[in-house]
Amino acid sequence: MKLNRIITLCAMAATLAISASSLLAQDNGNNNGDNNGGGQRRNRQGGGPGGNFDPAQMQQRMLDRAQEQLGFTNDTEWDAVKPLVQKVMDARRDVGFGGMGRMFGGRNRGGQGGPGGGAAGGMFGQTGPEQEALQKALDDNAPSAQIKDLLAKYKAAQKAKQAKLEAAQADLKKVLTTKQEAEAYLLGLVN
């Protein structure tokens, strides 16, 4: 069970990385006919690497990919399924990577860094109050008993988020064909 979760999380991380590199490649490849460094100018203005990350745009691309991979060409059918896919994506984001965001440049001790950002959590999910309290206790070298208590609260919160994700996945599976479920599995939407 734990190995399957790790594999799924790694697959999601790879998917996010591939999606991000596709976005960057598309942006860098179009300089609007300006041969004087138009792409570089956009980067300094926040449109490229090191610029502003637009989570809404990334989420829309992920939804578009899901629609395509699941084979929904009829907008009416997709409009019925899209909220279920969105619910899974939101729940998966809330579960995050179980603290693994820090491994990919998320919040580290004493500050912020990388695409995961700080307390907001960025692409690795929202940082909840339980995680923030636990991190603060670790940063402050709190007594073991306090850390143990905060860790138990954090684990309970993660367990509740995981249950919400599993319920969203079950709801999505109910409306998918076998082929669509297989595609959803490959996309990391369901387990």
C-alpha cells in the first residue's frame, strides 16, 4: 500500500514536471517575431522561468489533458464529469505529498524556497495549521512530548484529507467506463 502511494506520488511529480517544462518550452519558443530577445524580455517581466507561476493556468492545462485522455469530446458529457475530476484534483492537492514537497524545494527550516513556496504550499498542497505547528515545534527544538503530540495531530489531519481524496476518487470511478478508469489511473486521478 505504501509503495503504491509512493509510486503514485512520484508519477504525479513527474507529470507536474513534464507539464511545467511543456509550458516553458511553449513560452520560450514564441517571441512574436521579435528577433531582439522578446523571449528574454518576457522572462524578466514574469512570463517565463523564474517568473510568476500561474496555478490556475496549470490546473486548466491538467483539466484539458484529463478531458483529452479520458476521451470526452462531447462538452455536455465533460461538463458533467469535470466537477468530479476537479474534486479529485483539489483533494489530491490538499493531501499534498505528505511533506515531500520540502524534498522538491518546498518550505525548508528557517524560510521559503523553490516552487513549493512557504506556508502557502504552492504546487505541493496547502500547508495546514497542523503542519505549520509541527514545523514550528521542530524549528524551535520543542520537547519530544510536544513534538509527539503535534505529529499525532498532523497524521490525523493527513488521514482525514486522504479519506476525502479516496471518496472523491470513488465518486469519479462511478461515472467512468473501464477504459476511462484505466486512463484516469494512468493520469494519477484514481488508485
